[in-house]
Amino acid sequence: MEIGDLIDFAPPECLGDDAYDLPWQMTRAERFTLLYLLQKFRPEISLEIGTYQGGSLQALARYSKSVISVDIDGEIPKRLAGRFPNVTYETGNSIDLLPRIVQHLNDAQVGFVLIDGGHT
């Protein structure tokens, strides 16, 4: 048994699951790692490619000063409207959007990038 397997059996309160009510598409081990990194580094700007139901976005929004959420699903900004005031939503294919986003960021320090989109 690996440490990741043990984390998957950790009680929900170990990860503060009560604070995260949106569905995650990650194992407990992956969530634990993500939360640890975000708490440790508290990035100024985070970029998430592939938001889906917002599970990881809620953690990014909590520990980052600002977040850019990129997803092909145009319903995500509507579904999550007003929930995360520090999140900017970009809708479309990440392959097309990323060059513009990177150019717009210019010299800004992106401290964290989560890539979970464009599954080709």
C-alpha cells in the first residue's frame, strides 16, 4: 500500500471537505497534494485549464489572489456566477485561448497552473 492509498481513506475532515462542496474529479491523494501546494505557495495568479464542475477551482480561488479559469463549456461561468469573485472565466478551446491569455498576462507572475483539459 502506498501513501496515496492511505490518504484516500483519510476522513473527510482531514482535507477540510466541508469547505469544498463542488464535485471533485480527483482522488483524495490528488486533492491533498493540490491543497498542500496551494496553502504553501499561495500564488498571486493561478491558471486552470479544464474547470468542469469546479472542484479544484474552489481550492484555487481560496488560496490564490486571482484565478483564470479556461473551459470549453460556456455554461460554467453562468453556473458558478458570483461564487468566486477572484475568478475570471475564459470560454473556448484552450489551444486557441492560451496564446492571448499569456500575452495579456505579460510579465505577471503565474504561480500555479493546473492542466486538466484538451484530453487529446
